Amino acid sequence: DGGITQSPKYLFRKEGQNVTLSCEQNLNHDAMYWYRQDPGQGLRLIYYSQIVNDFQKGDIAEGYSVSREKKESFPLTVTSAQKNPTAFYLCASSGRGLAGSNEQFFGPGTRLTVL
Amino acid sequence: AQSVAQPEDQVNVAEGNPLTVKCTYSVSGNPYLFWYVQYPNRGLQFLLKYITGDNLVKGSYGFEAEFNKSQTSFHLKKPSALVSDSALYFCAVRDVSISGGYNKLIFGAGTRLAVHP
């Protein structure tokens, strides 16, 4: 899982609560990403950030928010507006490569369950 | 629209036999293609990538993949499967609509590989 840590590994949330998932990397990568994984659907991009204090919505950003105040950190908040938040969440990072040729490195994931 | 297809939900193979996990893509221009593996409740691990050059790419753990531009395919292969290769495999292509040196990937739905003793 490289130099990316995610915490907690398991998270339980009551309906109507906001929760924040942590992602930290020590790879000195500029870009960071958040994905959601559901069975049979592969990975879907929630948000990504190419530089500190800047981030862009991915394909399924509704009900989620992020911040990028430090290069090493890219926390994801799952808000109460997310209708079906139960999923496995993966954080990734990548360095700047020639025309985007660098692979992404993934963290171990956080499994969020809404009770 | 850009996309990646993994036509098989599951592939079953006997230990010691060759394995192939299929991937086809749809993207304008020259594709950057990636294969990742995921073990249960873990993050994805990078296996190999095709950027340019030789169509046969060699990667980690004895895996290789063959890029075929005419068939828009990037199938993952291994000459002799191990039980420990059993996992979920993802193919991905770079989203060419994103400029700059960073990588936004489009993932396939994944193929579960089961290697039987």
C-alpha cells in the first residue's frame, strides 16, 4: 500500500451524521484522489486534487466534500446529503509524470457502514 | 465517451495453467493503460502500464500485458497461474480530457480471478 495511510479502517455512521475519512501520504506526490468502490462497479472518482488549495469534482461528488490544506493530506467528508454512503473508500496519490504517465498509489481503504 | 470494459466478471483457471484477463478500451488518441490487483479488503496494487513503445509490457509478479491498438485491447496474461494470484483485477485508462502531468483514471468493473489447486 506504499506510503499512503487511511484511517480509520472501519467506520460506522448513523444516518444524518457527517463523517471525515483521513488520507495522508509521505510520497511527496502533488496529486491526490478519492474513489468509491461498490461491488461489481469498479472504482468511481469522487474528488481529485492536483495541487494544494485546489481540487476538482469527479464523477460522483454529490454529498461529499474535501479540503487540501497540506500537500500530504486530503481528507474526505461524507455528508448527510450522500444518500447511500455505505461503501469502501480508497485514497490514492500520484506524482507529476510526462503527460500523466505515472501510476497511482493506493491506500488500504476505509470501509464505511451506515447504521 | 471514454470507457474501459472487462467482459468477464470471473475467470477460473487451474494452478500451473496460463491465464488471461481481458480488457478493451475506448479513448481518443494514444491510450495510457494500467493494470491493478486488489486482494480482499485491501487497496489496489499497481501491476504494469503501457505508455508507449513495445506492445508487450512486463510487470510485477510475473504478469505481462499485450497492447493491441487495432483491437483496442490490453489483456493481462501470466504463463503459469498460482493460487496466490486469486484476486480482483482492474484495468484502467487515462482520461485524456484532463490536461497536465496528472492522471485521472477510468476503471473497468473488475474481473475476479480464481486459481484452483
